[in-house]
Amino acid sequence: MLKRIILVLGAVIALAAFVVEPAVAQDALAKIKQRGTLIVGVKNDYKPWGFINPSGQIVGMELDLAKDVADRLGVKLETVPVTAANRMEFLQQGRIDLIIATMGDTPERRKVVGMIEPDYYAGGTNVLAKKTAKLTDWNQLKGRKVCAVEGAYYNRRVAQLYGPDLVVFPAVPEAFNALQGGACVAFLFDSTLFESTLSAGDPKWASYEMPLKTEDEQPWAIGVALPDLRGPWGDFLRKVSVEWHKSGKLLALEKKWGIKPSPFLVEMNAKYKKN
């Protein structure tokens, strides 16, 4: 009898935990305010969105966004460096309250993380090339050797549209080396990587540029725990993201950090200014 009672009690407790957990998660906004600190997962190796400055502080465009969220809440900001491999896990474990870390908004990720709309940025397809190549139009790539990374989703699209002779490498470092070695006229990859590379101030890239108009943008989103997406926390962040676009704050931060103007931000600013 005692064993049966224990088993029943265990089942009741487990059921209660199952029922209560989503409600607690959905009250994340109240918990942050009560704690007095907002904990945000950020990049510390992706200049100029999130990187370590000479003083050892993490700074960048996304850090400014994290601080803005904290300021709106009237709480302190605490940042936690994350990577693509652990950021969603940290969020699910409750180690961070949200992600602002160059995270692409994809259908697969939406199954495990709440993606705040509207998306706050977008990275697209572009090339890195020597300034002496004088590239001004995507059609100039036709029939010319262009470095690329194996498995990149945009390789097929660019090959079909513009007809370059893609020289595929297993990873980014090899493609960078091949470009510098003269094996290709340009390196095809994500525009945000090239923004980061060119803004780092490394002399070896002083004679290079990202010359073409960025195409096929993939949006980036703030991430919250999935149960919070339709709760007070998600509602608050959606309003913040709309305000960032409507006020032009994102455009101003892009300029502050020396990032090449994003067509995505221009379009979103115009859209929300009308509303």
C-alpha cells in the first residue's frame, strides 16, 4: 500500500511540474524585472556585431541592442558569450533570457526556439574580391573562377543565375587562402562574414572589398524560450523590434559600427514608418 501511495504521489508531482513549467516560463518578463538583471546570449567573435575590444569588453551592434532592451526594462545587463552550437541550448536550460547573436530565422530552429518578429537584421549573399577586380555587377562572374564553401545554400542559386566557375573548398579558411593566393577572382559567401572581415582593420584585407549588391537575404531573429513566445516576454520584444525598425535605430547602429547599408533594414524602416 505504501509503495502504491508513493507511486501515485510521484505521478501527481510529475504532472504538476509538467503543468506549471510552461506557466512559469511564460512569466519570464516578471522574473527578469524581479531579478533586476537581463541575461543575454551574445557573440564575442563576430565583429562588428559582437566582439571583444582592447579593454576586454564585449561590444558591437548586437550588444547595443541588448543594452537597449535592458534599459527599456530598467534593469542591469549581463552578457553571456555564445556560439552557434550552444546558444539555443543555453536558452532552453534557462542560462540566458534571450539570444541576440546573429541567429538565422529558419523553420528548423522555430521548432525549438521562439523567434521574435519582425526579424531585426538579415545576412545575404555577396562576394569578397580585390578592388583591382573592379566588380560592379553579378553578371561579371560568368565563366570566371569563384571560390566557394562546400554545402553553402547559395552556391547553386548563384551558379544558375550568373554562371561562375565555382571552385569549392571544405571550409572558410581554405577559401580565404585561395582568394589571397589568386586562385579565384572572388569568394562567394555570407555578406555578414565579409562585413566582419573588412571591419576588423586587418591590413591583409585592406585591398579587398565587398563590391556587389547583397542578394537573397536570410533574416536574423531574437530568440526566446519557446513557451515565452506568445507570453508577456514575447509580446514585449515584438514591440521593441517594431520600434527599432520604425524609429531607424537599427539603421543608425549599422552606420555607427561601419556596416555597409542593408537593403533589408531600409525596406523594413520604410514599411513600419507607414504604420
